[in-house]
Amino acid sequence: MSKLGLIIRREYLTRVTKKSFIIGTLLAPLGLLVYMLVIVGLTKYESGGQLTVALLDEAGMLKQIPDDKAVRYVSGAGKTLDQLKEEVKEKKIDGVLRIPPLGSFQKKEHTIFYYSDDRLAPEKSGAIEGKIAGKIRDFKIDSLRIDRKSLETLDTEVSIDPESISGTEDDSKYTAGIGLAIGGVMAFIMFFMVMLYGQMVMKSVMEEKTNRIVEVMMSSVRPFDLMLGKIIGAGAVGLTQVLCWVVLSGAVTMLVPLFVGGPDPAAMQGAMNPGNMPMPDPDQMQGEGMRLMAELAKQNWGMIAFSFIIFFLGGYFIYSSLFAAIGSAMGDDLGEGQSLVLPVMIPIILAFYITVFAGVRNPNSGLMVFASMFPLFSPIVMPFRMAFNPPWWQVGLSLLLVVISAFFFVWLAGRIYRVGILLYGKKVNLKEISKWLFYKG
């Protein structure tokens, strides 16, 4: 086996057999399980129990309001406000809801009053406001003698269906949304992976330099082979951990329903539709779902996956080599080395922000085209644009530039690594590092 292969094997096996790696790999899905259980528990938690509220409808606008888990409504007819207040003091009811006359049907806002010494929770306040608003709307419709079916026909949903002029396959109204979702997910994954794996390489280099292990290894291995083996080995470790997380997280997601019951359909409908507004037609929703699946099937997943892998490998080698060079230049004081990390972090962060702010508005703008070509930005920006079918020559040129740049930055980092890895006790800055590039040997 070649020396490079031995370094990759050593880097991989040394890290995957560590207790910290095994524990971290297992604890992350368990943390996800706890997180999901907490979120489900919070969504089902009902603060303060059910309130009993007396309705004092001064104008007779409301009919009986159905109870829900948050509020129980009782009629206050035949009683004065003072009498109802006394019942609140005697703890017979929790509060009094006074609904004054509407005054004019042209009013779009109406204030109702809640009497109680206890502060009304925002959740219950929203539930009451939604119920009362729905009842007042019904009162207006009945008073104006408006046909409800005719009223529903006034609402028209407008959507743009793109049509091709050149005879190519037409896009649908879902094309932009699907492209935005796919591109956003790919950009986020690329950003997260490059940051995670790059930092892992830098930490590995710093550990071996601090422990003086590298001095023994350099006696039989070239610095470039040592750096390249560390980059590939650390990337393989990261991919192994991510694969374990995907498998275990899938199992955890399937276990969550065993610990908690499924969501309450009635509660979900009430939360999404507090004013009892008309719900969408189930047949229409099913048809929309089928059209959405058809749009997903139209995507060129083979090209997207192939390009994503190339951009991922290119971006990983570019940034991990730079992080390896920084790790070799750092000393024992990590605080001093942070000034070296910042120049490498800035392009990654800028690429992500360009994608989030400029790409969402127009994925084919001049800024996005430039960013998808610039090698330090393209591993994050171009996978986002891939979902919007950019011209093939732009994709090909971007792939070529990122591959060439990956070789260049690995070579450049190797020049820095060979000097910095054996340098101790000296504070290093960017000016000093630039001199290392021209050292002979």
C-alpha cells in the first residue's frame, strides 16, 4: 500500500475508533429524539387548563359559541355586568367577555372587553378573538342577507402558468417553488458540510502539531502526502458520521409516534382555521399534490446529483486544504490563530448570504451568475442555481473552474503546510504565510 493510502487509513481508523466519535455519533440521534419529544410535548401542552368565560352579548350578535380545549363559553343572558363580575370573584367563572354593539357594518375593527383579575394568556386570547371574529362575520352576512355561496365566489385565486415560446417543455406554477426548495436544501447542505469537514481537518492538523507526532511522521512521509492524506481521511470520517446520523435519525423519526400519539386533527383544524373560514376542497388538494409530484419528477435529478457531488468534492478540497494550511500555521494559542481563520470563513459566509438574499429573488441575476462562476463561491451558489436549469455552458465552465481551483488550492496549501507544520514558538500572520509560498525545497 502506498504511503498516501497508509495515511488515509490511519487518519480514518484512528478517528472512527475513538470513544468520542462513537459517543458523538450515537448521542446526536438521541438528542434529536429528545428534541422532537420536547417539541411534540410543547405543541400538546395546554397552559392553565380550560377557562370558563361568560358571554355578555349586548347587541345579540352572537349565537352559541362551541367550546374548545382552551375556553368554555357560558351564556350571561339575564345578568348584569356587575353580577357576572361577582361570579368571577366567587370563582364560579374565570372571566366575563363583554361584546358591545357593532354600531356600523362598515367597521373593520371591533373591540371586545375581558373582565378578570387574572391575565389572559396569548394563546387563549387568540382563540377567543378568532371565534368572536367568525361569529361577527356570520352576523354581518345574515343581517345583510347575503348568500354565502355567492359570497364565496368573489374570492379568485390567481396563479401564473409559464408558457414557452420556443416549443420547449412548459413550466408550471410550481416550477419556481420547487427549484427554490431544492436549491435551498442543496446550498444549506453544502455550506454545512464544507464548514464541518474543513474545521475537522484543521483541528486534526493542530492536534498532531501540538503533540509533536508530526515530527516523527515527517521523517518518512512528504509534507504534501501527509496533508492530502489527512484531508481525504477526515472527509471519509465525516461522511461516515453523516451516514450513521442519516440512518439513526430515520430510525428515531419512526420511533417518535410510539412515544407520543399522533396530532389531534380537530385541534390542528381549529388552530389553522380559528375563524371557521371555508376549508379547501379535499379533491382539489389531492389534485394539487399530484401536480406537485409531477413537477418533482420533471427535474433532471441525475444531472443535479452528479453536479452536486463534483461541487461538493471541489468545495471540500478547496476549503479543507486552506483549513489544513491554517492548522499548520497555528501555535498553542488558539486565540492568535483566529485572525487566520477569518479570511477563509468570509467567502463561505458571503456565498451563503448571496444565495439566501440574491438567489431567492432572481437565481439568474448578474450577481448570481458571477458567484456561480467564482470558485470560492460556486460550490455553494451553483448547486442552488442547478434547480433553475441555467445554461449548460455555465454549469460546465463552473465545474471546470472548481476542479482546477481544487488542484491549485491543494498545491498552494501544501506549500504553506510544509513550512508551518514544523514551526513552533513564533507568532504567524498573513504576511509571514505569504513568504512561505516562495521558500525552496
